[in-house]
Amino acid sequence: MINTAQEIEIIQYLVSKKLEQKLLLEIKDHFILQISDLMEEHHESFQEAFLQTKMNWKSELEMVRADFLSARRMTRIEKDILQSRFKKMSGYALAFSLIFSGLFFIKPDLYNDAQILLLVIVSGLSVYNFMRKTMNFSEYFQISFHPLLLKNLFAGVTLIAISCFFFQDVHTALSVMIKPFFLCAAAIQIQLLYWNAKKVNVLI
């Protein structure tokens, strides 16, 4: 049976891994269950069982870079969770971009209205986050230069540079290529601000 002092030791170890609160509590429960099983079934001491459990979780709790465009380090398990979340966000943003790019190709006049609407949504979510104190200026900066947005920017610059070889008019190349990447960036930023407002970790 795990006593209070032993539970505090487990929590202190997990806190040292800088885990998100919800994930920390979930992993703590797994630690307690595994340690208790080792103590009861194999008659190990708490320290022996704790060490064995830490070894079992070594890979998941290893500190790694969150992303190659980020200097932040986090546990592998948290990175995997975030990267899975980001893949879904990128998929939604790509689908949004392709669908509305097709619509604006048919009705080009709608693009300017869409730009204004998306900027209003981004501004509104930013103000909402500041008012609810779910985001400070440092976090706003992190969201504005989030790796997802930087990857979209790099992909856009690369494709626009390549497309310039196929268009005699650079202005034509820009007008054709920049729209889907703007839409994708706006969709990503809206999702980042939305999840941040819901207090779901999206910062790396």
C-alpha cells in the first residue's frame, strides 16, 4: 500500500519531468498501480518497486525536443500526444484551405471578405484569451511563431519560388499560390487560439 510520503515522492519525480497537469495525474495513477503490484506480488520494497517502475517508463519519460523548429524539451509521451494533436489540426487546416481555395477560384471576389473575416476571428480569439487570462504576451508570441505556422510559411515560400519558374509574371504566381497558404495559416492559428482558450496545451 502506498502511503502519503511515498505518493509525494512519486509526484515530485513526475513534476521534475514538467508534465502537463492532466497527464501528470494520469501517469501518477499508473505509477501507483504498478508500484503497488510490485510491492504486493513480488514483495519488493517501495524504493525497489519505484526504481523498477521508473525503468519501465524510461522511454516514455525521456526528455526530447518537442519539434525540430522548437528549442523546448518535453517527455516523449507528451511530444507524441502533441504531435498527434498537431497532425489533426494540420489536416483540418489543409482541408479548409483546399475547399475554400476552390470556392475562391470560382468566385474571386469573396477572397477579400474571407480575409477580413478570418482576421476578425483571430483578433477576437486573441482578445478573448487575454481577457480570460489563458494567454499572456509570451504565449501569444509563441503561438504567432508556432512550428505549425513556420512549416506552412516555409512550404509556401518554397512552392511560390518554384512556381515562379512556370509563370512569366511573378505577380500571377503570387496571386495563385499565396491564397491557399494564407487560408491554411489562418485555420491553424484559429485552432491554436481556440484550444489555448480551452486550456489544452498547444505550445511547443
